[in-house]
Amino acid sequence: MKLRHFFRLIQINHILAKYRLDEFLPVTGFFRLLQLLGYLSPYRWSQSTTTTRGERLRLALEELGPIFVKFGQLLSTRRDLLPEDIADSLALLQDQVSPFPNEQARALIQQAYGEHALDDIFAHIDEQPLASASIAQVHAAQLLDGSDVILKIVRPNIEKRIKRDIGLLHTLAHLAHHLWADGRRLRPKEIVKEIEKNLYDELDMMREASSASQLQRNFADSDLLYVPQINWQLTRTNILVQERIYGVPIGDIKQLHAHKVNMARLAEMGVEIFFTQAFKHGFFHADMHPGNIMVDVADPESPQYIAVDFGIMGTLSPDDQRYLADNFLAFFNSDYRRVAELHIESGWVPADTRIDEFESAIRSVCEPIFAKPLHEISFAQVLLRLFQTARRFNMVVQPQLVLLQKTLLNIEGLGRQLYPELDLWKTAKPILEQWMHEKMGWQSTLKNIQKELPNWLEILPTLPKTLHDIGQKLQSGKLQIQLSPADLNQLQREVRRASHRNVTAIIGSAALLGATVIKGLDGYGPALFAGMPILTWLLGISGVILIIFSLSPQSDK
């Protein structure tokens, strides 16, 4: 573990202590040690004790940085899992994070446009931000032609803060991979890499603009979702200029009711939008918390969703699309054996898994929630049973599906708020059936043949000779797999690193063993500290540090 990561952990503990968040931790084992350390922090006694727990949690997440704010945003959509006061406070993280000063915002805008005076581009820029989130904040503005736009400005120095915490997450994931019993199955290192990629993507406004344009094309012929127009001429890597839209925030349930919006239809449309993006387009908005969704209520019986903030977009490969669609349809038809078979075929569970046992476990999770409206389903219980089943059958986490799962959590939580009577399964089934019909029908097959035909025509003349050459080499024993010098050097380095790690771990284990022996010696009266010999403390701490170092990524260098 790098020294800066160690100091960052100390800083995190101080912030948790400052806002007295130890009340959220269980008073057992490792968490008791964190609570004791919190009491020793001077920051604990500098914060007012009159602030509510929800407000303290929100302020702590803001101070900890963008990664923690993202976590709070996800939690805020799960009101079924949180007390109301905490959910209300966390909802502010969606678009009301503490903004940076207007002077700094104008300086960033001016820097982006170089020598061009802002008065030559904008008729007006609002000083007060419309919204402020973890990565950027949004200001309303008007162009010289009178059109209303928004400026989304990336926070200054945000990349440095993200890099610091991502480095810490990599270290913790590496330790979890080696020290946690479920580490290899849950693949924390791959998940952190996925988080890292998505966070850095959010910092690039040109990438976000292109994602918005793609989503706009995907829904060009649909009334389900509206995507604001991008002003490409004024968009820069750290500033997005986009059409300003007006609507009712989807989290404002009272205002939606005041406009007499058909809430059942609105909830059904949310499900339809999600499944259309994931399975028809394979490209989906992966940050659909209430702060990023508005509703056009011009026609209350047929409202329209308006999406904003396209920094996090997910994709699904054709194989993942097919496996997921097959899984959903098998579940909707209560065909739990097919669900079990699909999990094994896709490699999501080991190939030697007994299908009958896995089928029974899936049935025990799914049957109690099947065909029930959302308000009758205990999501916490479902998650608990899913985790138990995944651990029992050694189900491997799929990092490429993390964004999809996060988005599904958002959609399901949003559906609970809009229309608790929503039957998620009944709404989603016809969408998936239509998609499967389109993908598996003769028209789809014909399109694929037309697409691949030029490649086949190019390869076909050379195929007989290629097959003949391979057959000749097999018969003569000349078919070889070669390793490049770079591959051999990498292999040598890995062996050398493994040896170094093993030696360090052995020395650390010996130090721990020595500490234990000294602690247990009879007739030995050394100087004590906290009831144990000082030498025991020294050897024990040294041993733990050496073992952690042997497992950390830094030891590989």
C-alpha cells in the first residue's frame, strides 16, 4: 500500500468522525476499532451535533469527493431501503452539491474560448448555477441569436481528486482479491477498472456530446424520450453547450400529480425506455437517477421523458444482449431450468454446477416475487437471497454488466416512487418478445447475410489453401505456438516478483509468529503497553505491514 493511500484512509476516517457517522456502523470487530479511532479524532468535536443524520451523511459524502457522491446518488434512488430522512438528504446529491464560485466558472469558460470575448458569444450567462453535481455544474445562458442553452462546466482539479481515490480503490481491490474469501468470484479489481473508465469518460465533454447525439438518433422516430440538441461549435473538452429544456423533475411527484400526469403510463414508459435502450440499441443511459430525468407534461395522458447528463453510457455486446434477453424471457415464463442452463452456457457459473440444484435455488429467489407489483416486493430480501445463491454456486461477477445492473436499480427504484402498482414483468415481457422475434426472425438472418457477404466473398477463395496448409503442418508436427521475447521477459519478471512476494510474506508471518510466542511466554516480564509486551506490538505491526506489502500492487514493481 502506497503511503499516500494510507494517509487518505486516515483522512477518510477523520471525515467520518467529523460528521459522527460511526452511528451507521455495527459495534463489532473491525468497525469497533474504527469507532474508537473516530473518538480520538479532533475533527469529531469541531462539528455541530444539532445537524440531522441525513444532512451529516450528505455533507460527509460531498467532502469525501466525487466517487462517494456517486455512491450517495445511487442510494438516494432506493427509498425502499433507506429511512425517509436519509433518502431526502441524499436526493440533494443528484443536482445540489455545493457549487464552485461563479468567478471560477467564468474563468474556465473564458479559458475554453481563448481570445474570443464572452460577450461576442453569449448574450447572457447566469451567475447562479441551475444544478451542481459531483463532476460538473450547469449554468443557464443565452446565445446572441436568442436561443436558450446550458453550459456544463467540469469542476476544476476534479481529475486529481478522482485519480487519488481510484488509486486507493485499486489497492483495496487488490487486497480484497487476495484476502477476501469471495474476492476472486466478485472480481473487485475488474470492477474498479470499470468504475475508473466510466469516471474518466465523464470528464470529457466532447465524449458526452457524442453520446447525446447517438442517443438522440436512436430515439429519433420515438415519442418516448427527448434528447436536447448539442451545440458542437461551442462545445469543448471541459465545457458542454446544449439546448436548454424545460420540464417537471421526475422526482417531484406532487407537481406531476398537480399536472394530472398518468403515473401508470409514465412508469411503464420508463421500463420501456430502459429495455429498448439495452436490447434494441445496445447503448443506454447509465446514470438515470431522478436528477437526470425530466418530464414534458404538455400531454398528461402521454407524457414524454427528457434525459440530461450523458456522461455515463453503457453498452452491451450482442452475446450479452442475447443471454440477458433469454434469461429475462425464461424468468417471465417461470422456466427456471432454462435460466440455470443459460447461466452455465454463458460461463457465469462453473460448468460442473448441478443444473437441478441451481434451478431449485433460482426458483426459491424468483417465485416469491413473480407477477407481483413493486410495492409487494421486498427488494432488500431479494438482494439478500441473490447474494446467498451467488455465493453458494460460485457465481462470478460480470464487470461489463455492472452499469446495466446499476441502471436497473435506478429504474426499479424510480418505478416504486412513480407507480407502486407497476407490474414490471408484465410491462417488460412484450418488449423482449418483440426484440427476440426481430433478432431471430428470417428478416434479421437476411440482414446479417447481406452484411457479412462481402467479407465471405473475400475470404472464400483463400480458404481451401489455408485449411490445406494447416493440415500439412499438423501432420508433419510443424504447427507451433511461438512466444515473443517480450512474452518471455514478462514471464521471467512475474516469476521474480512472485519470489519477492513470497519471501516478504514469509518474513512477515515469522514476525507475527514471534509476536505470538513472546506474548505467550511464561515467567517473562517485559515492559507492557495496553496489556501486551512492547516487543509483541513491534513484531506484530511489522509482520502485518510486510504481509500487506507482499499483497499490494506496489510490491510488483
